[in-house]
Amino acid sequence: SKEADLEEVKKAFRVLSMQTHPDVASDKSQEGRFKQISEAYRVLSNKRERKLYDYEVEQATLFGGLRRAPKDAGFGPDGRPW
């Protein structure tokens, strides 16, 4: 949850990483999930990064989502040209 403190984030990371770590998980498709979990933990365990993340989520919510253009395409997420 957004209100989770560092200990809760750490506990959730440990549980999820034990389930998805490439050395432990029998399903190799879990490697991508493990990378996502690791990145989320990196952001959420750093006060400055978490504050920035929370701000970006808040702004996206207020303004209907992030509308960043893919670097190699001239189209937005809805398929319309930028």
C-alpha cells in the first residue's frame, strides 16, 4: 500500500524475491518478474526515490496518465500521433 513503511516493503520484497529469484524459481519466465520486484524495492526503499515516484503517480492520476512518447515511434499510447 502507499502507506507501507520501510519494514513492510522489505518484508514483501523478501517474500516475493524468494518466490521469483531465478536460482529458486523453477519457471524461468519469473526472471523478468524478479527484475521488476527488485527495481520496485530499489525505488521504494529509498526515501528520495519513493517521494519522486509518489509524486509522479499523483500527477499521472490528476492528468489522466503519463503521456510520454516512445523514442522510436511517433505515436502515443492510444495510437494517435504526438
